[in-house]
Amino acid sequence: MKKHAACILLMLLAVVMNATTSSGQIKTDSETWSIAIHGGAGGDAANWDAKKKELRLVGMRKALSKGKEMLSSGASALDVVEAVITILEDDASFNAGKGSVLNQAGKAELDASIMNGANLACGAVAGVTVVKNPIQVARSVMEETPHVLLVSQGAEEFAKKSGAVQVDPSYFLSSVLRTRDNPVDGNRTTAREDKHYGTVGCVVRDQHGNLAAGTSTGGTSKKLAGRVGDSPLVGAGTYADNRFAAVSGTGIGEEYIRNAAAYDVIAQMRYASTSLEDAVDEMINNRLPDQSGGLIAVDRDGKIVMQHNTPSMSCGSASSDGLFEVRLDAFPARESVDKPQ
């Protein structure tokens, strides 16, 4: 009898050990996954010309397709966030990476952050001018240093040592689309007639139940040199916690910083047992000023919520249940995406 009980105990122990990853996270043994992306919130997409609309849609489809492919294959949330945002950074249709807007000195200064919901690890860079893909360097900061945020020259020196691709600053001036929307006039830039915020972001729930979030941007057009917004500030523009949700924001960075927007969504869920949908709704409609921007988020169960208080928000979502959609048009005041039954 004792021998039989011992065998059962050993079998149970083996099951538990097999279900635990090296990081101590319990696997869910589920094929469920969800992903949401954004490419900026602001002016009404109805005012954009056909070429701009199509370039945005093509760019988001490409990025979302990559995320879907990786998640379907069992990739980690963190790897997916980095890969998806890298694609968006390489697309001049968005205000991140190659398509970044210029500051008052006529230069592009880029920011990015990434966060792992499994252990709250995070990394960020701000004010970089020669880094092709800031999101990749943000992850290196998280994994290769004891720090969270590196800025300017120090961030660029670290990026070089870590093997990140470096580019000449002229790389950020080469896009016909970007220079048309934001032409250079001497050492200054002119404001866009149809103001929008093209920051990119991604939130993911992978098959293992882990969450991750990332955000990347060129900041605001005609910003003061050295200005840093919410995108590289964990808690303002990005946050992820496996127990609750992953969040990424796009909009007027100063407002997201003042309201600790991304973390506040998590805090509402943590301390008031608020649903993700209600927490995002509270932030967008009651705490952030009107016309501030938007948020995308996914909770631990894979529920996606996307909301904004601007006329439009470029965004997309996909899930293991067959959802795949990218949009430019204005969403209703409150919209969530439930997995199809």
C-alpha cells in the first residue's frame, strides 16, 4: 500500500515538474492566444488620402500576420511583441523607427519600451538618434543590464556594444511619405494639418498564459530637443502583469505620464477588481482629457480591449479563435473584442 502511494506521489510530482517552465511559470497547456496592435490615434482617417490609408493597412496586416504566425507556433509573448514592433518600426507609415517625426532641430529622437508580464522585467531607451530598431535595444537593456531605462548617448553606446543595427540619422529623413506629411523647413518642421499620433504598440497573451507589452515612437512633431514622452516610461505608456493585463498607449505623452495611464489600468484591476474593459473605459473617458489618444490591452484570459477618445485609432487584433482585423476608421466610444464563441 505504501509502495502504491509512493508511486502515485512520484507521478503527481512529475506532472507538476513537467508543467513548470524554467522561469517558474505554470504552463496552461492551452493553445489560446491573443494579440492587439496600434499604429497611432488622432485625426480622422476619413481625411487621409487613399495611398496613406492603404499603406497603413498594409503595414498593420504585415505586422499582425507575423504575430499570428509566431503565436500559432507557440512563440513567447515577449518574442512576438519585439518582432511585431520591429516590423512597424521599419515601416515609414508609422511614427516610430524609420517614419519618426522630427523635433525643432530637424532631427529624429526615438523612444521605446518593452515589459514581460511573467516577472515584471522591463527595459527602455529614450532620445536615440542612430538606432534602427529601438524596441530591440529596449529588450537588451532589460535582459543584459540591471537597469530599466537608458537615454541618449549612453543608450546609443550600449546599443552599439550589444550589436544593434546602427544607421546614419539621414535614414529617418529618407521617407517620401514622412517628409510629405512633415516637411523640413530649414531647421524646423511644419505642423501636420491633420494631426495624428503614429506611435506603435503591441500587447500579447501567448499559449503559455504569459503577457507582454511594448511601445515605440518618434515622439511629437516639433518637440523640444530632449523631450521624452510616455512610450519609454514603464507605467505611463507600457505595462504588463500576468495576473491582470498588458497595456500599450498612443497619444499625447504628457497626459499619459501625468495619469500613469498604463499602470492605472492594472491598478484598477488589482485593487478594485475592475474588469479590463471598465478600467480602460475609466482611463479613456474619465481621466485622460478628450482628444488625448487611445489604449490597447489584453487580459490574462485573452480578452482584447481597444478604445480611444480621438476621431480614429489605427489598430488591429487577432486571436486563436479566428479573429483577424485591422482598422483605420473611428471606433465607437467603447469597444471590446470578445473571442468568437
